[in-house]
Amino acid sequence: MNLSDCFLFCPAEFWGDIAKDFFWKTKHTGQFLDYNFDVTKGEIFVKFMEGASTNICYNLLDRNVHEKKLGDKVAFFWEGNEPGDELTVTYRELLQRVCQFANVLKSQGVKKGDRVSIYMPMVVELVVAMLACVRIGAVHSIVFAGFSAESLCERIMDSQCSLLITADGFYRGDKLINLKLLADEALQKCKDKGFPVERCIMLKHLSKEAEDILGSQSPPAKRSCPDLQVPWNPEVDSCWHSLLRGVSDECEPEWCESEDPLFILYTSGSTGKPKGVLHTVSGYMLYAATTFKLVFDHQSDDVYWCTADIGWITGHSYITYGPLANGVSSVLFEGLPTYPDVSRMWEIVDKYHVTKFYTAPTAIRMLMKFGSEPVQKYKRESLKVLGTVGEPINPEAWQNYSLITFIFTFPFFGVVPAILNESGEELEGPSEGYLVFKQPWPGVMRTVYGNHQRFETTYFKKFPGYYVTGDGCRRDKDGYYWITGRIDDMLNVSGHLLSTAEVESALVEHKSVAEAAVVGRPHPVKGESLYCFVTLTEGVTYNGSLEAQLKKQVREKIGAIATPDYIQNAPGLPKTRSGKIMRRVLRKIACDERDLGDISTLADSSVVEQLFQNRCCTAV
């Protein structure tokens, strides 16, 4: 019996064997896995290892230091925004810093079950803060640094956080982000709306001074910050470094039940109001650790780098929890892949001898615009595994990234997918439709914080008995699965169901196109017409000849039914700060509708007005 079959037929034995690699204060006593996915049979729930108790921080740090003797191994190579801005932190140092800050949190009145909002750049102290929370049983809610004050306020209030942890500021490339200014604005908004947050801890990141205490190991900033603004309210604000003075670096972990809340993480808002996704202790720990170990073929001498931000689920799972659970040395990068030049990523790969590299298709497509020279400047000989995450990758980007023309896509152990048609019938063999799952895995989300009804309606109501992801999926003749994108990105043109991802891929195959986004626009005859936005490669000019070439290319790749009705030159696309294209905004632009709803999560809102001004003339 292979591993996948082992899970399907005996999940308790499968995960029970994996659980033996972790420390449990108490063993599970109830049913190993219990769940209901059918809204017609009662409330949706997932329970994993009932009765067991543990602490994730203890498993990630204490055991690696004391049992596995990895105390002197580097946990993180921190690489700042500026080249040469760097430091290393060992597992022993990380444990000491986490315990010390956990004691600080307790001194601020934080206790088990309390929610703590973390709004910080990609610095080691971000990891320290999140692990300090889980050490004492508090629930962290990390908000991507640079989100607007309104977005931060909304998340603080929704999760009812009692404390905010932030930093003075940071650079993203050449751009200074006055983080404390944004944090204070958010706290004022919370207060104005009747939810005052009484405590805020601020890390001196750009304005730091040399202090002889354990928690101030970050190097001095490499550039002056004359425009840094650090407002201060002594009734609310405390300095991270000052709070650490004289605090013990020993802290007993709080033992948590399997289904106790671990963290709340909000969706990026690309489809409307953000949802507070809740994950729980034991299932998430086992799943993050196991997926990392097996998917990345973890070896003890690996140096691993995931370019995501910890503010997203990829960063939670594959920068913090998964790698640390396996005793890995990881790169933690504060900057941008294009700063100070477009070869920065490959320079870092060579510098730290990275063996496993995990990035996003958006980054790959962006770098493709600059050709192969920035890549070929570096050897990259250490690389063994390349991965992409966050969105479907088009074939051109994959081949440019890996130089490999084949790909195998199948479910992880314990993940049981199905493809449904609009009527909810399971499709067999080669087919395309709704991607759903028939049973849970340990790390599946448990609810939307404070709104279980929304959780059930969003993910379980459409097809009772299945977990509906909202993604479209195609299964090929070999049985491999291809994620085609969000199901609401399917277009119905004259009765033909078209995948926007497929049209986008056809456009990007043209050498002049760096990135494309396709949305539907109502059409009185066809139902929907295709409105395409294209970002061109460096030095290319948009003209009628190029437009004709692009339409011809789509016709040849997909068929006449997919021929774009409109193609708009788009120097930039509206994206969230995680790099996801906000397609609902593009739909509004295509329809010339100015009521955009909440666009506070946009990385650059100026792009929107530019796109409105350059709209195609739409007669119907």
C-alpha cells in the first residue's frame, strides 16, 4: 500500500505515525478525525486528535535545541532591503528571543486565547513575535506591512485584538513606508469606531540605536532615514527594546488543546470583504511540517528560501512553521527581487548557496521582461528544487523558470479532490469544472473568525457534502490536475465556457507581452465578451499591428470563440500587495463603472485611474 492509499484507508494510522515525531503533553483520547461537510446534516466542523495537547513553539524550537542538538544551526539568514544589510540567528538564539518576548507579552497582560495583531516588515522580530504568541497560547493575526490604516483597523476590530505590535518603518526598494504612522492612524480609527486598543509595542527598525540587550541584534540600518516619522503616545506606546531590559529568556510553554485557535489570517481582499481564516493547533502543525518535508524533499544540509511575505499563508506555513519544524536553515528576505537591480534574487541564491527556492509566478513573469542576462550573471549551482505558489503559472513562465517542459500535478496525501459540473455531479476522466474536496486534511481551515455562517455559505452550501474551493480545475488524460484559476474567472461566451487563465496564457506566449489579465464584459448577443489587459515587455510599443497579432495568436491557440473583443495596453495592473491581480477592479474598468468598492488593499491605486483613461472604446 502506498502512502496515499494508506491515508485513504487508515488516516488515523497514517497521521498517527507522523504525530510520533512531535511532542504531546497529553495524547489524543477522542476520535482521531471527525468531521461534517454536509450542511444539510448540521453544522460544518472538523476535529483532529481530540484530547491531545501540545505547543507548537516547543516543537519548533525547544526540541530542535535540546533534543536534536541543533542549537548552533542557523535558523535564519536575514537579508535586508539593502545589499549588505544582513544577520544570522541560530535556533538557540531564536528560542531565547522568543521566550524573552513571550515574557514581555505576559507583562502586558496578554494571556491564552487573546488576539494579538502584528503589523511588521520582514524582519526576524516578526518571527519572534508570532512564536512568542503561540508559546503563551495567544492567537496572532498578522497583517501585511504596508496595508492601509483602514485595512489594519478593519482586521484589528474584526478579530478584537488587545495589542498591536509594529515597527517604526521600513524600506521596500527605494520607497519608505512609515509604518508607525499607519499604525497610529489605524488605532485612531479603531478608537473612533468604539474599539480602543490600549497597548502598542513598536520595534525600532530604521531608527534603532545600539543597545546591549538580547533582543537588539539587528544591525544598524544601511541608509539614513530623514523622512521617517515616528509619532509617539506614551499612554499607549512602548518600545520593543526597552521592554526587553532585564526580562528572563526562559518561559514555560502554555499547553494547548488540538482544536484551540492558533492564528487568524485575513484573505487579501481581492474578491471583496476580507475573511478571517482560522487555523488550529495540532492539525496545522502536522500538516505544515509534513508538506514541507515531503514536497521540498527536505535534507539536513538544505538552505531554503521562500520569497513570500509572512503576512500571507505561504509565509506562515513555508517560512515560519514548516521549515522550523524540520530544523531548516532559511533565508528571510526583506527587500524586492528587482532592488537595487533585477538580478537580486540570483545574487542571494549564490550568496547563501540556496538549495530549495520557492517563489510566485508574478515574480517570474516580472523578471522575464528583462531577459536572461540578469540570471546568467550568477552560477545558481546550488539549486536542487524550484517551486511556485500563489496562483496558476502559465507554461511560458514555468519553462523560463525551470527549463523543464513537463509538470506533474497530483494531490498531497490525504487530499481527496473531485471535479463537479454545475449540477454538482462528479466528473470522471478528462474533464473541467469546479474543484472540490471530499474530506478534510489536518491543516484545513476551521472557520471564518466570528462568522461561521459565512464559512458554511462560502465553502459548503453550493455543493453539500463537499468543500468548494472556488477554483476551477482540469484533469488531463493522464489523471493530472491543472488549476485553471478562480471559478468566477470563467467566461460564458456564446454558450462556450472559457477559462480566463487559458486566454491569458495564450496572450503571454507572445514575446511582446509580459503579463495579461482577462475579464468578461456583458454583451447583448454573446452573453459575455473578452476584455483583455496586456502589459508589454520593456521597449515594446503598442499599436494596431501588435493587437492584430495578439488576436490571431489567441485564435490559433484556443479557437475563434476565444478571440478577444478588446485589448487594452496596461503599463500596470491593479494588484494587492501580495501580487494578486484584483480582477473585480478590472471588470469595473472594462464596464466603465467607477464604483470600485474597497480598494484599500491595492499596492498602487494610481494604476486604476490610468487604466480608466486608456479604456478601449466599447460600443456595445
